[in-house]
Amino acid sequence: MRRSITSMSAEDVSEKTSIVGSDTFSGRMQQADQAPPALVVLMGPGGYVGKQFALDKQEYILGRSAECSIQIDDKSVSRNHARIQIAGSEVLVSDMGSANKTLVNGATLNPGSPFKLKNNDQIKIGNVIMKFLEKGNIEAFTNKELNEKATRDGLTGAYTKGALIERGPEVMKRAETLNEELSLIVFDIDFFKKINDQFGHSAGDYVLKELARIITTKLTRSEDFFARYGGEEFVIILINNPLKSAMEVAERIRTTIQGTTFQYDGRVIPVTISIGVGMRLHDETSWDAFFKRADEALYMSKQGGRNRVTMSPANSL
């Protein structure tokens, strides 16, 4: 006979709690040990405060330029402001001849002279202040977890609408500066309300989660940005991707979802999607206008019978 919690002795409860707590703590510490060194923005322009940049490559350039590996879009920051180098266990920072200098803990660095960073050192470039966290710092691990929770949709694991609104203008500006091709796929699930009504909301959640898993693991690249825009609508930003390729990706997504058997509680759920595709126009600088064009193409797919891909009329192959 299974004992209820009320019949367990205080010793049993104490021992059980101790073991679970110890294992959980140990697991988190092991994960934290693997966290790479990082920079956390303490003060800076809107949208940057609290951002964490993992330092898992040998070199980073910090600056205002879109070509910088860590871009800070602020006028007080030079185009190429400072360099971060990782040599073994050491992390070094040096100024690159910037106009407003690079400071560590209030001391100005001489251009080109590397300075070895220590845990919790504060780096100031222009008016932007960042904190350095060494490898294995549990704060870096915790910050990453909090950031993931804030920017990831709890059900699907896709980025949130808020993360998309922040990321969209950034990639738009980068594409404009570097003259990169930028494409956008917007899609939603056909007749999703009927799925919820006929099979139940838990089945609807299953469809959303499974669809997102398929797209994330099989149909997008690591550099693509996949977000849940709201309800059953999703968005994929294809960086440095021409229109023809974006149309091919969209059609592959459509046919894959149509050909997938979604089965929940022993019942097969028919799932199709409607898609709109757009590519940034040469003179287009507004993310909102760009997104609106792709979203209008999605509406055309739905008006045209659903389960199809439609290209923005402003684009042409």
C-alpha cells in the first residue's frame, strides 16, 4: 500500500528534501561551470540594458558598426571601439583608438594595450557600461536562464513577439548597412479555432508545440530567427537570404507540415498552414513596413484558399 505524505515520518521527509535539493543544486552548479565568460550591459541605450553577450570565440569587436561582433547602437560608441580577446583562461580588452576611450573600473586604457579582465570588472565604452563575468560564474548562467525565459515562448520554445519586435529593426539596419539580402516568412495555422473546438485546447497546444519543434529542428538554420507572433501565427527572419531561396524554404515548410501526421490522444489532426513571403526592398528602411508587406502576403494566401505560399506583390523573382 502506498503511503501518503502525511504518514511519512519527519526523518523521511527531511531525508527526501535533502537529497532532491542537493541533486538539484549540484546539477545547476555543473551547468554553471560550463558557462562561458560574458559581458552584461548595465547602462546603455534602450533595449540593451540587461543584455548578456557570451564570449565563446577567440575575438570580438565592440562598436557601433553593423559589422561588429558585439554591436551597440549608440552615438557615444565608435564604429570599432574596443577589442576583446580570449587567450587560454585569460580575457583581455583593449581600446581601438576610439573617440570616447575605453575605461575599466574608471581607469582609461591606452589604445592597443590589452588589459586582463577580472570577475565583475566594469568596462565603459562611450556612455555604455558593461560588467565582465568570468567563465563558470553562476550569475552568467542565471542571467542566461532569465533571458531565455523572458524572450522564449513557454509553450513552443520559439522567440516571443517582444523579442521579434526588438530583433526586427536590428537585422533591418544590418541588412541596410551591409547591403545584405533579408527575407521574411509569416505564416499561421489554417482553421486553428476548428482544431481547438473539435479536438480540445490541449490538442491545439500539442499542434503548436510539435509544429514549432519540426520547424526548429528540421527546417531552419541556426542563424534564422523563429518567433511566435501570437496565437497560431509565426514569423521566420531569414538573414542574408534572397527571395528565391526564401520562397523555396516557405514551400518546403508548407509541404512538410501538410505531410506530417499530427496525432493526439489516438486521433489524427489535419494541419496545414498559409504563408506570406517578402524580401527587403533596396530602399526599404522601416521594419514595420517590411513586416506589413509579408503579413499582407499571408492574408492573400488565406483569401486565395489557404495551404499555399504567396509572395509580396512588391517583390519579384
